[in-house]
Amino acid sequence: MATPDRALVRWCLIATAAGASAALSPPMSAMAMTGPGMMGGMVESPPGPMDSMMGSMWALMSWMNGADLDGTPSSPEPPIEPALLAVGQRSYSAHCAACHGEKGDGKGLQAGRLSPRPRDFTTGVYELRSTPTGSLPTDQDLFETISRGIHGTAMVPWIALPEHERWALVAWLESFSKRFAEEPPGPAVVVPSAPPETPALVERGRVLYQRMSCASCHGISGRGDGPSAATLQDQAGRPAHPTDLTQGRFERGSGMADIFLTLRTGMDGSPMPAWGTALSPDETWALAAYVRRLLSRPQPGPAMGCPMMTGSADRQEQAGMMIDMPGMPMGGMRMNP
Ligand code: HEC
Ligand code: HEC
């Protein structure tokens, strides 16, 4: 067996090569990459090629460089049957239990070394929803989270798993909380089309940022250092840190529509509140535009380099990658044949 360092280097070389050839081959170059991920650019996953090892590696590399992935499913959700649940259970044990625990309680063997901790699925409380605060996510929300990963955390994108298996995982995750059997998901929040990010809109957002006390948690300059920042806790009673809005790598994503949904639906289980319709769509867009203006650093986007070697990947993201891929390359993350 190779030493971890060698394995890492090998993995990086393969990944870099995968990235290069992915970018050169016609189906891959057809992918829409609208600039750096942090400015709303997304790595679209065309059906087919993205299911290939090359495509998955390339998407993963881009993610580690800070890009947001598009997790929209290309296949309809399969009916929930025992066979599907069995696939979900097997896949969960193989890929998720190390962190989320065999029983879905967030107490996997690796959980203690991660911050934030892996989600406890038994509560049915999810941060990333298209549904109003307090309600369950939709199946598609979960599918998208699994596919897109969560920036700044050890939850990497599981884009390498076939879509059918990701749907099976959704069904299995839902079986951990009886809420899913008892309640329907909330009605999905409608996201109107985003307005242009004009200076006037940004200025309106700046005023709202102060009026809505965003600064009390996120700080005047958005660095996550507001006066209440040190006192915040998540629902499990652990310290919760307001996101440094100047750094990017948002959990949901940093496109206009992503931030719109974050403000509308909040991040349940964390102190990030939901404003729902207390803010008009125009006001919500203005805040989103202002938050995007706060992203001060040059934001990395889809790139060819090896993030583990250049150090551009977030620490938690790297930790997740190492846990998920113990054997390198792609040890834990099974690729399609
Ligand atoms: C290396 C550890 C790790 C592995 C392996 C892992 N996760 Fe996670 N996962 C996390 C962490 C950490 C979070 C919490 C992120 C946060 O608080 O924002 C999380 C959060 C989630 C969420 C919750 C998102 C929300 O809206 O609150 C879902 C769903 C999820 N994981 C599904 C999975 C599935 C399915 C797998 C297996 C295919 C998996 N995870 C594997 C670490 C992991
Ligand atoms: C009570 C404290 C608090 C207030 C007030 C607050 N936030 Fe947050 N916010 C948080 C915390 C904590 C997080 C991190 C949640 C997490 O990652 O689990 C967060 C996360 C975010 C994120 C990142 C979302 C992502 O996808 O990672 C954005 C954007 C954001 N807040 C914008 C705002 C804006 C704009 C306002 C004012 C309208 C605001 N917040 C008010 C505590 C707060």
C-alpha cells in the first residue's frame, strides 16, 4: 500500500489529468461554467459524461477550488420500494455512516474530529431546504445536498454515485426520522428570477443589512465577528459561528437564488434566522446582492490545479475528502463502471 502522501499525490495527479482531459473533450467543454463559482457560476452536470469517472473527478476538483456544483437531478425520483431502501441502506453504510453514524444520529466514528459535526438525521431538521422554516425538506432538496456537498464542511459532493443510488440514499435518510412518515414537506418557496445586481440594488441591500441586524451576528464588514457572534449555539447546544460573508464557500451556494433561499428559509437548527415573507422579494434580492458584494477576496472557481497541494481547499473539506476516500484515489467514492 502506498503511503498516504504518495497516495495523495497520485490522487491529485489523476484528478488533475482528469480535469484537463475533461476540459478538452467536447462534451465537457459544453458544460456551462459562468466564471468563478463564488460569483454565481455553477458547474452544470450534463447527463451522461458527468457520470463518468472523469466528469466526477473534474466536478470534485472544481468544488474543492470553491465552485458551486449544480445538483439538479436528471432522472425522476424512483418509487420508494423495499429494493430501493436496500440500495440506500447499503450505500449509506459504505459512504455515510463513518460520519453520520449507522443509526443516523450523527455519531459516526469520525464525527468527533469534525466541526461542524455531521448532521443528526433522527431529528428531521435540515438547514438546506427550499421549504419554509420549521418544515421538512423536499426529497429533491436532499438529493441536491447530497449531490452538491456543503462548502466549508466535511460533507463532500457525492456526484460520483449514480443518480439512482442518490435517490436511494434520500429514501434511507428519511427513514431515520419519523417526521417524514407523519408530515408532508412544506410548500416549496418560489424564487422569482433575479434582478440585475446594480449599484442601486447593492446600496439598498447595505441599508437593509443594517436595519435587519445582520451585523449583530455577521459584523459590520461581514466577517462573522458581530457582537452576538460569540454567544450563538446550534440546536445541539454547540457553539455556532456566523459565516464570514467575505470568504465565500457558502453552504447552500453563493448565487443570487441561493442567497435568496437562505434568507427566505433560514438554516434550521442553526441561529441563522428565516425572514420568510417579512422581507419582500425586492428586499431579499437587495440583501443577496449586498452579500455578494461583500465577497471581497478573489474567488477561486473551477480550476485544474490540485487543491490539496495548493492549499486552496477548506480544511474541513479536505478532512471530508480524506475520510471519504481512504484508499485513494477514489477509495471510498465509488465510480460508475
Ligand atoms: C466525512 C464526513 C461525512 C460523510 C462521509 C458524509 N457526510 Fe453528510 N454531513 C457531514 C457534515 C459535517 C454535515 C453538516 C454540515 C453542516 O452542519 O452544515 C453533513 C450534513 C449532511 C446533510 C444535511 C444537510 C442539511 O440540510 O442540514 C445531509 C443530507 C447529508 N450530510 C447526507 C449525507 C449522505 C447521504 C452521505 C453519504 C453518501 C454523507 N452525508 C456522508 C459530514 C459527512
Ligand atoms: C442571530 C444571528 C444571525 C443573524 C441576525 C443573521 N445571521 Fe446569517 N448566519 C448566522 C449563522 C450562525 C450562520 C451560519 C449557519 C451555518 O452554517 O450553520 C449564518 C449564515 C449566513 C449565510 C451563509 C449561508 C450559507 O449558505 O452558508 C448568509 C448568506 C447569511 N447568513 C446572511 C445573513 C443576512 C443577509 C442577515 C440579515 C438579513 C443575516 N444573515 C442575519 C447567524 C445570523
